[in-house]
Amino acid sequence: MKITISLVFTLFLIVSCDETKNKPEEKEEGKETVTVVEETVDHEKKLADLERQLASDPDNSKLLTERALLLMRINRLDEGFSDMSKAFRLDSLDLDVRKAHGDYMLAMTRVLAARKDYNYVIENDPSNAQAYLGMARTYAIEDYYEKAFEFADEALKRDKFLRDAYELKGLMFRAQNKTELAISSYQTAVEMDPDFYSGFIALGNLFEQKNDPIAYEYYKAAHEIDTAGLEALHGMALFLQYHNGETEAKDLYRKILEYDSTYFIAYYNQGWIKLVLENEMDSATYFFERTLEIVPNYADAWYNLGLSQVEKNNRNKAIECFKNVLKINPEYKGAQEQINDLLKL
């Protein structure tokens, strides 16, 4: 199973990370959690510093904007909204404030408001590549790709090294199932920024869809950038799982769960390995049950738990599992057939 996210949410993540490279320093072996911890501490220190400055200068639009954008980057959008609104009221003619307000409106999917802000910046500063990129994103959210590509290209005319414009084009090409063009865009993005973690993840996904072994190398490159990045570890593990590397895959899934014990797909995939590749039904049952403790309505986990119960000759338990599958998804392929076969026994 592969996990995907919507175009709107992906665009929110892109906006949130604008102009932040987050290039972690190299860490000693065995200390992979340091990057995440230090980044969190840095954010809290920066927030505390901004709060101190704003305490003595509460109507400083620049400081309010800076705090709002920081809160947006760490997914505390609601908290930053009042800061952004106040900064806008105080100084809506300032282009930096106006552009930041556009980013905030876009993150909240208030597309028309964002477009108005970006258009104001462009009218007053036609050289502002970031404003053109913002406009492109507003059209991408609405699936108006022709217009979005037009503005993305305008952004690149003003800054040919604008990594996020190439990322946006890659994202839109993916949405249109234009795999080769998406690959080309993301490859240019990682050339612009060799520490572009999500770019390497996207390339891993794209090459994995093509069943190209180079996918593993892209996931590995992402892991070298952020050793605590779960997407990279999951990508590496999933690739190994399907290419005769189940032992290494299980090690990576265990590592993922050390970072995040709620990362349910790491339990699920270990269950799949035990069920399909290693024929260890007790272990398969354990992992599928752990998955369902976290995500009770996960139909695939119920189905595979049912298969493990079939192999263990637990007929009633298996029927119960397959019935749960159909409660979640009445059209689930194979579930009713499994029930019918078990009832014939």
C-alpha cells in the first residue's frame, strides 16, 4: 500500500516550507533523532524571541508577519492567523506583508483572497518571482493547470533557480499522470537544491511506479538528508519488501516505529511480509491486530487478518474479519467470496 496526499494539502506543505532549506548538520552515528529535536527547539526559541520583541513593540507588522509565518511552518496555522490579520491591517501596502498574507490565505485555501494579494504584489513589483509562484499555486489548487503552468514559467523567468517552481510543476505533472515530465521537473528541483528532501522522496515515488530500482537510491539520498525522515525510511523499506529484501525491510519498519509508534503502515507491512513471504501466521496476526488498534477502519488490514485466520483454521474469526471488511467497503474485492467459501466448509 502506498499513502498519497491531496494536491491541496501538498500545496499547503509547499507554502509552509517556502524559503526554508532546513539543512541539518551531519550527526554522529546512532543519534538520528537529534535533527528533529534540534529543529523543534530552534522553533520554540525563535517564537520566544519574537514574543519578547512584540511585547515591547506590539504593532510591528514585520515581527507579526514573521511570527505568523513561523507558526504556519510548524502547522500552527490557527494560532498565527491573528498575527497575520493584524499585520495586514497595520500595513497592507507593504509588499512583504502582502505576499505573506497571500501565503496565509492560500494555506487556508482562501484562493481568491490569496490571488488578490499576489496580484497586488505583482502590479507593484513585476520582478517578484515568489508572487508569480503564489499565483501559480492558486490555479493549481483549482486544477486550472494551464494557467498555473503559465505563472510558474513567469516565476522562472524572473528566477531560473527557483526550486519551488520546479517542484510545483512536478506536482502538477504527477496530478496529470505525466510521469516523465514530473521526473524531469523534480530532477531539476534537486539540482537546484541538493538538500531538497521532499524532492528526492517524490523521485523515489515516481521511479517506484515505473518499477525502476533507482527508486531505492532516491529514497536513500533523502534518508541521508534527514535520517529521521519517515517517508524516506518507509520508501526504502517498501522497495526492499518487494525486491527480496524482506529482512532489511523489517529492520527499517522497526526503526520507523521507534520514531513513531503510531505509524500504522509499518505494522501493516510487517504483517504482509509474515503472511505472504514468511508464512508465519501468528506474527502476521499480531501485526495486523496492532495496525487495527491504530486504524480500526482499515479494510486491507481486516482482510489480511482474515486470511491469517483462514490459515490458522480459525473459521469463525476469519468470517468476522471479512464481514468487517464489507462493513467498511461493501465493494471490497474478494471479501464476500472468502465468506462464501468458509460457509461451505
